[in-house]
Amino acid sequence: MPELIVIDTDYIKLDSLLKLANLVMSGGEAKLLIQEGQIKVNGQVETRRGRKLYPGDLVQAADRPPVRITGQKQDH
């Protein structure tokens, strides 16, 4: 079962998600993994580090466990 990553915005960029989920230690490492085609979004290889990810998207980095993005409803 994927780890859930909660975002409180409409979307998060792929490189930022990788750092938030502790799948990488730095933006440089994220860029390298993405350029090498080691990141999948919803089962498809993704090479754009600025790819916008939305609640429900599933991300897998190389041989690490997958993470699923989920939104959080805000009370006003």
C-alpha cells in the first residue's frame, strides 16, 4: 500500500514531491532521477521535473515504495 502524502494546495510539482516524501535528499538528486527516467507517475515514466501532480496521483521512484498524493479539506 502506498504512503499517503497530504498537500494543502491544488497541486505539487514532481521535484518538490520527491523532496517532501523524502524520496530524495536534494533538488539535484530529484533532477537526476527524473532525467534518467527512474520516476513513474501513474505507471508512466515521467521526465519533466515540473510536472504538476494532483490528489490521486501515484508516484514511484526507482526501487522505492510508491507514494500517493492526497488533498486535505480546509475548514473556513
